[in-house]
Amino acid sequence: TIKAVLLNTSEKKYIQNILVNVSSNNPHLTLLNDSSSFYFDKIEKSECVTLELRYRADFEINDGKHDIQIDMKYDNPNAQSLSSSGKIEIAVRQPLKIQMNIIKEYFSILKISASFL
């Protein structure tokens, strides 16, 4: 679970009609939430809301850092449309991956070797 905190940095104005879209260009990261879009009616000045994102990393994903894109459209109190975007960098570490190679040799029944990736 990733907790993304969206902060209204204005000390004078609230924002309203907030639509947040999350995405990743990595095919091995799957969003488990019901939707990739989230709506918030209002965020008061200098306040924040927390977005809980649940992702699953496929076995094929490489260890390391991966980006999740956050795009936000919202209105100011005068109903002027604005937008903002950013990235969350997450670190993925997979459990030990094991590959088994079965090699048949002449004059013996079976040789099994294991290599760790």
C-alpha cells in the first residue's frame, strides 16, 4: 500500500472538484484499487487528503525504483480550472528467484543443478 498525501499549498484559498488519476508505464505494476481515478469535493487551504494506492508487483518486475504518475485537475474558488502532476518513486525488491535447470547426462540417471538469479 502506498499512501500519497495531496497537500493544498495555498494559505489563502481552498481547491474544489479535484480529480486525481494515477498510472504507471510499467506493465509489471498492477493497481489493485477499484479505479485509477479518485474524486475529492474540496481540500481546504493548507490541508491535505491521503490517497491509499494498492499495487501488486508481478514476478517479472526488476528490482529497483519505479515511478507512479499522479495527475490532478481541480478548480479554485472562482471555478477556474487548474492542474498539477508529479511522480512517486517506489522501490521494489522481489523475494529470491530460483531457476531450476534439469540436465540429462550420458551414463547417469539425472543431474539437477540450481542457479540463483
